[in-house]
Amino acid sequence: MKTPKQLLAILLFWGTAAVGNSEAMAQTAMNSVYVELFGQNSFFTFNYDRMIGNRFGLRTGIGMSGLDGTDGIIVPITANYLLGDDHKFEFDAGLVYENGTWQRGTQDIHPILSVGYRYQPTAGGFMIRAAVDAVWYAERVIGAVTTYDNNPGLQPGISLSVGYAF
């Protein structure tokens, strides 16, 4: 029978070998296209994501900000960092441009952050994403009138995406 120290040593060896192997796999599917629901406090966006190396990527998209699809256009532009092989931890940060939102009828740019999970095979194919998003809306003063962007402060949300990596 193995002692607890021996079992711990075996588990540590297997764990470090798995991490070492996951770092060695190269990302060959460098592009992905997907539809995102409810991300960046929007109804939906169509997105294009381009990997630059195995871990870093850039994303842009276009979508509608209202639940009925008529409230305005949004354009997210973000950078993302991915950890893992097919199953990835994703950290995403950037800006979202909004035009014609229902409360103001103006144009604004807001910082956004996302943290989540992405299943994207390194060789390409079907991909899914799920994330917790946060958009920062600021209090603005126009002349003597104070306006609020969708309740000022950090607005959390959840996003779900499906698409294809190639």
C-alpha cells in the first residue's frame, strides 16, 4: 500500500505533467466567429476573434443594445487572454461603443471586462463561451443637467456565445 506522501507525490507529478502538456499544444485555429447573447449589456452581437499566438487575442463585433433589437448599435473592441487547451479560462478587457441608446439618444464609449469559460478546440470547430461581464457607466454633466448612463457605476451581466473556430 502506498503512503500518503507517495500518493501526494504521484498526484503532483501528474498535475505538473498535465500543465506542461497543455502549455505545449499549439493553437492552430486562429480565427473564430460567434454570436453572443446578452454580452456587454446588449441583446446580441456578431463577433470576430483573432488569436495572436497561443494565449492572446483581439475581438470586434457589432450588435443591438436593446432587448427588442431596436434601441441602438454597439461595437465591442476587446483584447482577450486565454489559459488552457480546448477548455479555456478567458479574461477579456476593452471598450464598447454605443450609438443611440434608449436613455440618451447619444454616442458613448464604455470600458468593459469579462471573465469566463471558453470551449474552443485548438484545431478548430464548434466553440461555446459563457462569461460574467461588467460595463462601466458614468455619470455625465451636460450643461446644468446631470444625466445617467443606464444607472451609473459597474453593471454586471452574463453572456453566452456559440460559434465556429477555424
